[in-house]
Amino acid sequence: MPTLPLPFDQDRVREWTQQFPTPFYVYDEAAIRKNARRLQDAFAWCPSFRNHFAVKATPNPHLLEILAQEGFGSDCSSLPEMLLSEASGISGERIMFTSNDTPASEYAHARKIGAVLNLDDISHIDFVDRHAGLPELVSFRYNPGPLRQGTGNAIIGNPEEAKYGLTRDQLFDGYRQLKDRGVSRFGLHTMVVSNELNASSFVSTARMLFTLAVELLETLDIRLEWVNLGGGIGIPYLPDDQPVDLEAVGQGVHEAYDELVVPAGLDPLGVLMENGRVITGPYGYLITTAIHHKTIYKDYVGVDACMANLMRPGMYGAYHHITVLGKENAPHDTVVDVVGSLCENNDKFAIDRNLPSITAGDLLVIHDAGAHGHAMGFQYNAKLRSAELLLQEDGRTRLIRRPETVNDYFATLEHGPLTELLDSTSR
Ligand SMILES: *Cc1c(COP(=O)(O)O)cnc(C)c1O
């Protein structure tokens, strides 16, 4: 197993644990900023390029603020995500409201703050018109279905099986309807892959959207302002995975642009993306302490984090690399399952993993937890969500979310038998 570089060592983490009990998340600000710039540099050829960070990946305004400073917009699919964006200094059309099955009240809020409405269905033209009024700029989410087979995976599914977006016929019909109703500015969006490691897949998506942009111009005389390629750039969770060559993505999309967009007279056409995972994923870590070692038919290491803190392994069988601090160079000669305390047997961070021999008190770092990690947390089994720390660029550490308390867990119960007990204890 390779020793992946970490932005902290065991001494530093022990220092943190004096103040913040495990488990907790740590995000590396310097690395996140550097990576955000790298994506933008890859698209420097397109002056209007913007990544709308998918808020669901890491919904903490302290992180969103950093990304806003780097020039990012946001991608939201709920009212709270829009509020988080606004609180982080992201406003107006820098907020992409890519929702589905959307309640009227949320369209109304998006409309009020001038966010981009990216409609998920043709029936939403009427729905928005009735409940919020159509804005001057509207976008559609396109689902290519059978026209783009074999692109999906466990996370997002095959396009034909995915609930999102409009069919090709609906798309043309939809733009025609918008035009008839006086909409004057248009965007086009799609999202067909998730955690995709192949750079050429994003170039294919760009080709598909550029081709549609040309067709819309020719058949409906509609000039798109931008196309949004969606998110989905993957990260190397497995030690042998290769990171996506962002420069190759930018260059491939550039070539497609020169080949398809420019000759059609559509230049300048904006290019947007909605990546979450690739921006923060590799730069967030879940730190947990080993508290038990158990030997029955197999060997188990029990840690103080559980699936409620990081759901991906239990939900998708996802691999997350684990480093045992201080034992990076020790022989990885024991095979264990690393488990949490949930009464669910899929509460395992690792299965049959080769690790150095772990004793109670050892600190474990679970890698690549910076996106769709804490955010997917839940409270089943009355497990509480952990704190989030930011390792700042200046080297200091800052708490950006405190851990949940028992009181938080009970906060939504109506006044009753628990209230007195809680009042008499201060948890
Ligand atoms: C989840 C999602 C994203 C972000 O996906 P990543 O894998 O984090 O890049 C972008 N757009 C939409 C519509 C999404 O649902």
C-alpha cells in the first residue's frame, strides 16, 4: 500500500484531539484553493467558464465562502442549499437551481433571488409559470436516455433508467414553448456521469451539448447563452486509480468547441460545470480513534466513527483508503474489517483490509471524505454527526461545525417526558 501524503502528522492530530474529540472531519483549505484554480486554469480558453460547486457535496458555508472567493458559483437543489449559497456570498445567476421534483415554494425562492432555473421536466414550464412566473432566463436538464447508453454507474444510473431531465423531443418542444411565452435567454444542462475517471467522457458530453446548441439555432433560431456539462469528475479513491487529467478535459472541450460551436456562429457560448467531488473530495479526511479489537470468525477493529459519519462504504461499497497514524511504514500484515457501532452489518469502513496491527487508541485517517461525506450523515441508531475542522492556509485550525449533541438529537421532539430530564442534565 502506498503512503499517501497527508497535510498533517500524528502529533498535529493528537493536538487537535485535546480540543476536539474524535471523530471529526478536517478539510485542507490550501489544497482546495489550489485545486479550484487548477480546474479554472484548464478552462482559461473560455472566459465565461464557471464551476458551480454542488452544495450537496459539502454544505458548509465556511467552505462555500472559500470557493466563492475563487470565483465559483453554486449548484443547489433545495431551499436550504440556496440559503447556504447566499450566506456564502454567492448570489443571482451564480446560483444554479438544478432541482428535481421541485416544490412550488422553492421555485418561488429561486425566482426571488434571481437564481438560474434549470427545469427538470417539460411540465415545469407551466408549473413555474403558475407558481412563480417565468424568468427571462431558463435552462433545461437534458436526459439523452438511450442516445447515451453505457455512461452511468451505481451512483447515477444509466441515463435511460435515471429519473432526471427531458427527452430529446421534449427539449425541442420545451424551448419552443418558452419562446412562445416570451422567455428570451436560454441555457442547456445535462449530468450523465458520476465519479467518472475518464477525461474523454466529459468531452463527449460537451460534444453532445454543442451539437444540440447548433441544432437549436438551426431549427428554432434559439441562441443558447451557455451549456452546463454537469458535475461528476471522479477522484482516485483506490490507490491504483489515476486522477482525472483536468487539463485534458479543458483541452478536449476546447477542441470540440472550435470544431462545432465556432463554425456555427455560436461563439461566444458559455461553458459551465457543476463539480463537487473533484473539488473537495480528496482534501477532506475523517479522523477516528480505534476503540476495540475483536476476534471471532474474522478480525474486527472497532472505531468511534460509524456509517452515520460517512455513509459511502456502507451505501455503495465504496473504497476509502485508511492510514493508521504513526504506523504508516509498519508492515500491513493484518487483515481486518474496520467497523462502526451501528446495529447494521454494513457499517464497515473497510472489509478484509490489509493494515498494520491496530491497538486501541490508534488514530485512523479515512481518506477522500471531503465530498458526499459529512453531508450524507444521518442519525439512525441515535448516532450524532461529527464536527468539521478547517486546516487554514495559514496553518491554524478552525472549528467550522461543532459536533451534534444529545440535545440536538432531541430538539425536534414536542415538549414531554424528555424535557425535564434534558433540563436537568447539560449535554
Ligand atoms: C450531485 C450533482 C452534482 C455534483 O456531482 P459531483 O459528483 O460531486 O461532481 C452536480 N450536478 C448535479 C445536478 C448533481 O446532482
